[in-house]
Amino acid sequence: METMTSIDSSTLSAAERKALRQEQAAAQRAQQLRISQSRAKAEGRTQVVPTPEGWKQEMGADGRPQLQFAAKRRVSQPPTHLADLTLAERQEKLKELGLPAFRAKQLSVHYFQHYTTDPAKMSDLPKNGREELAEAMFPTLLTEVKRLTTDDGKTIKFLWRLFDGSLVESVLMRYPNRITLCISSQCGCGMNCPFCATGQAGLTRNMSTAEILDQIVQANRVIAEGGLGGQKHPDERVGNIVFMGMGEPLANYKRVMNAVHRMVADAPEGLGMSARGITVSTVGLVPAIRKLADENIPVTFALSLHAPDDELRDELIPVNSRWKVDEALDAAHDYYVKTGRRVSIEYALIKDMNDHEWRAELLAKKLNARGRGWVHVNPIPLNPVPGSIWTRSEPDITSKFVHRLDELGVPTTLRDTRGKEIDGACGQLAADGD
Ligand code: SAH
């Protein structure tokens, strides 16, 4: 290290400088790994290093995993759908089509309250021109390709094809007193986290506002038709939304926020849902977190932390090279201060990688340093990739981790994810159509 840093880099060519930077970064990583290893050893544990298995993680010019904040090439968005527009914009559009503005409300009721886009069912509209109108306002967005069911029919994974052939997934889950839908916000993902299936193919494009919302409307239709197992109650529908499907929601900020606005807007402008039931989960795009805090919509905010130390998080969550653990935690804490909403920290427990006791202690220290009562931690044993380095923590290690956080005053709830059998759990959504 020392001899390298003493080189006068101004005498080097650009290529040499780049090679030097990469060498220095590698040496620094090796040094940090030695520290992690000795800490693990002190606990009688080992330290496993994150490396992608069975696929190649794309690297950028800096030798770090490639981050993609926008689609690689110009891609077109689907045709405008009623759900892309506010009620006022819908009225405007109908006037442009030479129709009375009040039709906007009727069409909105069909879509957001009856979950239908079928002109045959819209008997309150004049027969003449009804089909053309429905076609203009409700272009087909999501076509069902496959439906997989588990948990006695209480969990359904949908695979949808979009207008351009892109594939996305959403997962519908019935719990004893609520129905939750896990939705996608992008086709693929550009965040390149080595343990997550979605990131492996990179980002294709952002989903449109209406594509995001149509996942909910389609799920509501399935529920209304009795397609979700278990005891059915009249008028039930999706009450909780988690942006934990494919994509990084805050990298598609505008469309995601428009979708959130429409979820909480009273019917028939939107779905009339409660903002508290909506969870936006992010890898930690700090400027976008700050923007979200200023929106004045009290959605639940979740930060995918997965490691309290930059050394490991740099490897696990490549965007950590832009915004470090402390910056992400500061932004999460500010979210709490501005909105009064307690934030969640997501932590996938990965065997011998991030599940050491010293990491539970460091996490508690960093959270407590920012105050009490503002945060809770949701560890999730990693979803299975049997036999690989990406293996869930052992049950006793998991309990120790949870217990240590609790002991240190951090409210912690272990979560088990639904849908593992159908690759519908967190990090398993790849939409490969197999
Ligand atoms: N891009 C967003 C939302 C999508 S992922 C985010 O990262 O927050 C939703 C959650 O699933 C994230 O916390 C993500 O880190 C986690 N996850 C990814 N792969 C996982 C896996 N194999 N097992 C458990 N959780 C996983």
C-alpha cells in the first residue's frame, strides 16, 4: 500500500492511473477483509466474501459493479392509459375526444372500482363508440403469462408480459387480517446486488405509472373473482402494497410517485388506499429518499441495509459506493423526523457473511446514535440458493443476531418470506419465463 500511494500519479498515463486506482482499491479491500476475518475469528466464526455465482456481475470502468440509473438504450413507454392521468387530465382528454367530461368519472369507476376494462360491461356508456373509447383509455398493459400458487392458494405469483415483451412479476399474499401485494417498478434492475436474482440481467426500462397500478387492479380482480385461496370476505381487496418486487422504485421516482398518488387518491380518481399500507423499499438512493420525505404522503419507508459496515456493504449493495451506510441512515432518520413514520431496516441474513454478532452490535450502535424509537429492524433469512455462498444463516445464529439487537434496545422482528417454493420471495424474482 505505502509504496503504491507514494507514486506520483501525475506522471502516469490515464490507463496507468486507472490500473493504479484498481490496485489500490483491491489492496484496501484485502486489508478490510483481513479485519472482518479476524473479527469473525474472535467470535469463533468465519467470514464469507460476496461473489456472484453462476453469472457474471457487470463491472464499470472503475472496476466496481456497474450501476445503471437509466435504460441503456432509448426505449419506448406503453401507450397512455387512464391510470397514467389525474382525474382532471382524464376529463381534459375526453373533451379532446369530443366527449362530455363526466365520462371520465364513469370510466374511472369501471377501472378502479370494478376492475374492468371490458366495454361490454360498461352499460352506463352509450353503445355507440363505447368500444373505441375503452380501447383509447384502456390499452392492454399487462398480459398474464403464468400464475403459480402456493400456501394452499394463499400466495400467488403472477408473471406478466408488457407491451414490448418485457416480463415482470408481482406476488399476492393473503394473511389472516390483510392482503398484501408485492409489486414491480422496473423491468429488471440496475442496482446489481450480487445476491438478488432481479439485478442479474440489468435494467431494461422503467415501468409506467399505469403499468405499476395495473398490477394492483389485476390482483383486485382476481380477489373479487375468488381466485385467492382461504376464507373470502365480501368487498375485500389489496390493502397493503410493498415495492419489493422487481426494480429499484426510487430510480423510477416520478412514475412511482404518480402511482402512489393514484393509490391513495379517493375513488374513483384512484384506489382510495391508506398511505400507511404502502411500503417503498430502496437500496438507499439518498437524494431520492430526501425528496420522498418532502412529498407529504406518509408511506412506510424501508431501507435495504444488509450490512452496517461500508466494507461489506460496498460489496453487497453496489450503490453504497455512492452513498455510504451513514449517509443512508441519516436520510432514513430524517425521513422519520419529517414524517413521524417509523422506518424499517431490511437485513437479509446471509450465512457467515453479514450475520456476525459484532455486526448486530455495530448496527445497534449506529441506529441508537441517531435516537430511539425511530426505527425497527426486519432481518429476513436469505431466500434459498442451496449450497452456494448465498445461504441463509443458521437458526441459532439468526436468533442470536435478533436477540443481540433487541438487547441493545433496537426493536427487531424476524420475518420469514412467503412464496419461496415458487421463487416468488424477495430477491427471487427474475421473470425468465421458464
Ligand atoms: N430495490 C429495492 C426493492 C426490491 S427488493 C430494494 O432493494 O429495497 C426487496 C427486498 O428483498 C430488499 O430488501 C432486497 O435486498 C431483498 N432481497 C433481495 N434478494 C434477497 C434474497 N435472496 N433473500 C432475501 N431478501 C432478498
